[in-house]
Amino acid sequence: PPVRPPQPAGVTEAAYGRPKWNASSGADRYRRSLYTFSKRTAPFAMFATFDAPSGEACIARRNRSNSPLQALTLLNDVMLMDIAQQSGQRLATTSGDDAERIAQLFRRTLVRTPAAEELALCRQYLDQQRLQFARRITAARQFAGLVEEDSPEEKIVERAAWTALSRSVFGLDETLTRE
């Protein structure tokens, strides 16, 4: 059955009949976008941004483009932020050191282990994010999607840093395309 991942408010308001978009919950919320509900008059917003065909005809090969709107979507889209927050939560609460958790992120996202240089870059980025979020705890709480007011600052910073790293890995060309 089709799923409805989160998408920006107001996207379906311009469509014929003004259909209401109720985001799926539970495990359905994180299913592959292949199963996303699509309406001809109000296609899923991210599909149009990434050159998805309209669905009115069979397309053997999709057009491929690279635009600033795609980069902004990867950074700010409601669905991708939600997925990054869930990944950040999972990684922040997983046992093991940073290298093991980075390897886990790579295995789940890219189906491979990180190269030594990638691992070093990810560790460096993670440390930078921890420092920045430690100075801005309110921003860290919002970025990580935490609503609990009684969470320890250390936990908030850790979850926000892993959310930032997850979002970065989700934006890699390797994550988005299959050559």
C-alpha cells in the first residue's frame, strides 16, 4: 500500500479538490520513496525537484539534473530532516565508539564501510558539530527534534551532532544515485 512521508505544509492546497496530506506514522513513515502516494494534480514535492517522471507514461531513462533547489531540499526538506533526526537518535543511543557508529551509518546508508579518509572526515565533522551545539543548546534541541525539556545537555548535543552527520551522509551523491 502507498505511504505518505512528511512533506512541507501547503503543497497539496493548490491541487484540485484540495486533498489533505496526512503523513504516515510508525514503520510506514520510513519506507522507500518508491511506495509514496502520488496524485497527478499534486505530485509529491520532492519527486518534481529530483526529475521524477509524471507517471502518465513509461519512462525508460530519467532525466538527470543538478540544481541549487535539489541541494536546498536535501538540507531542509521536512522528510529528510525527520529521517536524519531518527538516524541521529539511533546512533546517539547505540553502544560503541564513534568509528563503530560511523561505520554503522555508512552500512545502513551506503551499504559499505567508510574508507579511512572518510572516517577521519566524519570524526572531524562530528567533533565540530558537538562543539557548536554545546554552545547553542536551544538550537541543538530544535535541530535534533527533541521536545523533552528535562533531557541532559550532553544527550541533546550528542543527538544533534549525529543528526547533522546523518543529514550530511544522506546528501552524498552516492546516497542519491545508483550508477
